[in-house]
Amino acid sequence: MKAIKQLLRPERLRQVPEQFSWVDQALVQQHFIDRCEARSAALYLFLITVSDAQGLSYYGAATLARRLHLSDEQFAAARQQLIELDLIAYRSPLYQVLALPGTVAAPHPAPRAPAAAGGQPVSLATLLLQAQQRRG
């Protein structure tokens, strides 16, 4: 029997706010998330959440490390991993969240929630937990 999709909490149906920061599904589909440590994925999530429409953010390293509960060394390693994966660019004090390698950036992409194979949204927290479990 095929499951019928229906809203579990219709009163909490997610609306796309004007300042919505979106996560490109290619992060999962092209396995970038699989190559990220959980700390790097947390930093990426924070940066895409606070960056502007061009992916730019001026948050300082100390503030980011404190907000993510990371030591300076852990933060530097997370940032370096994102740079090596070509997910962000950094030149103090500016971060830029980059279009994912191999994707074409549209001038005005339509925001979409990440979806599982069945088409249902998947939270980044779930993805991070799955990645952490795979790493054992």
C-alpha cells in the first residue's frame, strides 16, 4: 500500500519568508554533505542562513566559533574544509557562500526546500545526523 502524503501539522505549513536562505539540493545529491565533518556542515548552515542574496557575510571568526560552540582550532578546520570543498570563499573579514561546483547559478533561483527521494522535505539537522552516523 502506497503511503498518502498529507501535512502532519497544517497549522505549521512552512511559508517562504522574504529573507529565506535556501540550501541547494545538490549539496546532498552530489555528496558534498558526505564529505563534510559535522562542524563544517554546521558552519555552512550558519553561513547560508546569515548571508545576503549574494552569499556574503561579515561574521567574525570569534563570533562564529562562539555561536557554533567550537574552539578556535575546530572553527579554523571547519572553515578550511569548506574552502577545500569549494563551498565557500573567505578573505577576512568576508565570507561568500559559493554556488556548488558543477551547478549553474540562475540569476533568481526559486527557493525550494531540500527533499528526500520521495519528495518530502528533509531538515539539515537530519542530514547532519545521518552524516555523523555514517562516520561512526
